[in-house]
Amino acid sequence: MSLLRQQGSTAMAPPSVTPAKGLRTPMAGRRPGGLSASTRHKGMGLLLVSPFLLLFLAFLVAPLAYAFWLSLRTSTLVGGDHFSWFANYQQTFTDPQFLSGVRRVAVFGVVQIPLMLGLALLGALIIDEVSSKLAKVFRMTLFMPYAVPAVIGALMWGFLYSPTFGPVNSISNSLGLGKVDLLGHGLMLTSLGNIVTWQWTGYNMIVLYAALQGLPREVYEAAKLDGAGQLQTALRIKIPMISSALVLTLMFTLIGTLQFFTEPRVLEKTASSVITPDYTPNLYAYNLAFQYSEFNYSAAISFSLGAVVFIGSYFFLFATRKRSGLK
Amino acid sequence: MTTVAAPAVTAAPATGRRPSAARSRVTVNVVMVAMILYFLLPFWWLVVAATKDNDALFSTAALWFHSPGAFLINLQELFTYNDGEYLRWMGNTAVYAGVSGVGATAVATLAGYAFAKYRFPGRNLLFSSLLGAIMVPATALAIPTYLLLSKVALTNTMWAVILPQLLNPFGVYLVRVYVQESLPDELLEAARMDGAGELRVLWSVALPTLKPALVTVLLFSMVGTWNNFFLPLVMLNNDKLYPLTVGLQSWYEGAMIQSGANALFTLVIAGSLVAILPLIVTFLLLQRYWRGGLTVGSLK
């Protein structure tokens, strides 16, 4: 997904483990008396921040504003280019192609996200507890796919899935199970989910592991004295105490899933009857813009998608504030 | 795959009784080995497949070597195919990752330091919008950015890939947190007392302290650019400017269209292997910096 996840999935910013700090930081600078330099050098602060500010305006604010403006207009051969207000949005939310993409991504997320985060949590609990050589190899191996571009991850799995020379098929053939069409209608979403899980489990595991490592050890000792086993310690102490990291990994995974693009795009040519141009909302927006030159409508879809992600993550953070231990 | 075995690891209570402790140890090891095998599978396949010629690729067992000598031929083919376009893509990728990475790190350092140590009008507003910006999906920005850049004739140039990736809000956040936690005001104040100007303080007092954070930001932004697919795909249609990700995908598409009856498959495979090697090496060598980036929020 990478989208995310990564940009595409890939360039997505890694989450910090405790959002609490982030939300508190704006206040942190307000120490009484500690401002000497800051007050003297107002201009300096602005100067240092100005390159970032320029980029922020040019490559975040301007594209968003422009996408919004475009999305309010309609351009037709007959009618020319004119304001149509929210007509494109009306079309978006009644467009069966868009809605089927949204449904597909939702189904995908409901199954894949818990599976992947569960696996990541399991891995994190293991490497937190075990410090053998095997555990070290385990940690590195699981993290390795994160260094692989999503395109290459999808290419490798695409080959492995291949009905002509992929090992999966030769194995099931030799077992007498016949052909399994991993790239057919029935299994495509599962196959895509496997690629994403392979790529991102290790990354999430390391984030959760870092959070586990930050917990005070005395708590476990106390639990041990009280007779709690490893299972109980994990369920009752460790998992609740890293809930803020869990919430963050969940949020970043959701953002990545909503942008799902790279993997279906790569497998598109292999299975063009299964991966249609509207397979995911993001793929649909891309194809509308670059295959059909429907820039206005494409902008409406991009903007809706961006808005959903943005508002969704704010609400999500807000709703889980108590649970995630944000003060 | 491994999920079935998963719950077992925690299912063995460590009550201290020997047999159950040993059993749970074995279960944990089995789970780890199973997961290692699964996560290594594509890498193993890639290495094996890169040593096969086109015929062997289709006719021999996928997970074992057949004609290792073909690896060198594949490599030679890879670097010379179509006037060596693979090398050109590799060079492009290095330029994109290098320029964007260094640029983004420089911008993020200045801004993060300013957010942490100076007060200026609009500071809090800008910082909260920066936190929001981390959540704006990059793919939603790519298409409007493309349209805007096409108005100033910058699409289909290297700048179209480099400029948008100079913006790295998370990097700014990371530097800010790091500055606040590791650079006391007193240190800066002392340098000022000695008569150092603001830039001098930044250059010779702040930067050396911030080095680990800068390496982390640099790593994340370089790898982000190296792996990026959507942005260059949208921005470029001249294949001379492609980075590796877009180039390999175009080869793969070409191979698919010709339904495997040509040598492009072996090129895609060898090309994928060569493309991920530098990343994995950097990765293993610079592990502690990676972890630095992932744990920064929990620094005490």
C-alpha cells in the first residue's frame, strides 16, 4: 500500500510512538524566563522557517486549494468550463464505480489490517521477551521488506503468484490439488493483502517493539511477584500500556489502506480482467485524470478521499484520546 | 500462513515449572522460524530467479537454482539493454533520492530548530497545520500538483519529482522534538555570551548535537524518495527521466504485453535484485538510526 504507507505507500511518514508529546509540544516552549533568545530574535525564527513555509504553501496548500477549485467546476466540449458547485461531489457519492472501489478497500481493510497488526503485535511481544540470536534474525528479517520499494514487492509476489511459473501453483499441482488461480476474481484481494502484509508487518512490529522497550521494567517484576504468567503480563499489562502506539500504527495503516494504489497498479497488466480501472478509489482517480482526461471529476475524487482521510484521522485521534493515554 | 500458530506463543504460562517453560520456548521458536521463512520467501525466489535464463525461468522449479552461470549474462544484459537505460534509471534514482533527501533534511532542520528555539508570529498555527499535514495523503496531492506544475512547464522534468519531496513535515516534527530534548537553552545562551551570532550558534553548537536526528531524517527521506512510485509515475512520461521503480514497472508491463516470449522477464528480475541491494545494505548498516526515527517520540 504503500501507499504508505507508504506515498504511495512508501514515502509515508513514520509515526512517532507517543503522539502525546506531539500534541503537547506547542506548549512546551512557553517556559517563563526561558525566552531570552527567542524574543530577541523574532526575525531569525521566521527566516529559518521560511524555506519550509514556502514549500508548505507551494506543495501542500496550493495543490489542495487548486484541487478544491477544480472540483467545483465542470468542463465539457459543448458547455465549456464553468462553475458547477457541488455537482462533481454529488456524482462522486452516487458513482457505482467509485462506491464499489470504496467497498472493496473497506473489505480489504477489515480483514487485512487486524491480521497484519495482530502479527506485528505478536512479533513485538516475542522480541521484547526473547533475546536469543534467532530473535535478532527474526527482527531483521521481518523489517527487511520495509526497505523494498512497494513496486518491487508487488513484482516479486506477482511472479510468485504466476500460474505459469510461480512455485505456489507447482506445489499445489504436485499435491494433486490442481490449479489455484491466485490472480483470479476469487483470490485477488487475498493475494494483494498478502503482499501488503508481507511489506508492512515488520515496520509495525518495530514501532510496537520500540514502545514496549520504553515501558518501565519494574511493572513486570511486580506482576511476576503477584504470580502473573507471561500471557497475563502480555494481555493485562503490556498491550494496554502500549495502546497509544497501537492506535498510531492503526491510524497510519488506515491512511495507507485508503490510498491503496501501487500493488493493484502493478498487477493490473497481469490480470486486467480482474483489476479494473476503478479497482480502488485512488486507482480510479488516477485513471480518470490520465486515461480519460476528466480532471475536474478526478479532483473531486482525490479531494473527497483526502478529506475523508484527514477528518477521519483527526476524529480517530480524538476519539481514542483517553484510550491511547494522551493527556 | 503463520497466523494459525500465532496464539500459541502466549498460551504457555510461565509458571516456572520446567516442562511448560521448555514447551513454550519451543513454540516461540517454531513461530519465529515459520515467520522468518515466510518473510524470506520472496527474497530467496528473487536470488534464485536472477540466476536463470528465460527458458529455465519457465521450465524449472521456481525455488531452486538451475544454471547459476546465467546470472552474469543477465547482469550484462540488464546494464546494456536499450542503450543501458537501467543504469540511467539508477542514476536518476540516485539524483532524486540524493537531492530530495539532502534538501528535505536541510529544510526540516532549519524549521525544526526554529520551532523549538524561537518564537515568531504564526508559530503555533503553522506547527498545528504541520501536524495536520502529516495526515494528508500524498497521493491526493500528486494529481493537483501535477496540474499546477504543468502550468509552469515543470512537469516531465527532474524538478517535478524533486521539489514536492522537499516538503517533509514529519522530518520537521522529528527535529523539533529532538532539539527540545537534547539541546538546552543554556548551551545556546553561553555561545551567544561568547559573542557568536545566531547562525554561528546554529552551525557550530546546534548542528553537531543534532547529528543523529539529521541522519535519521536523511535516511527516511532518501528511502522515501528511492521507493516512491506514484509521484514520478504522475509527473513523468519521458522514460529517460524515470526512476527505477517506474522503469521496472514499465519493463514488466512490456513483458506482460508480449506474454513472456522475450527476455524482459529476466531483466525485470535481475533489475529488481540490483535495485534492492543498496537499500538492504544501508538498512542493515544503519539500523540504529532507523530505530532512532521510530522511537523518537518515546525519548525520555
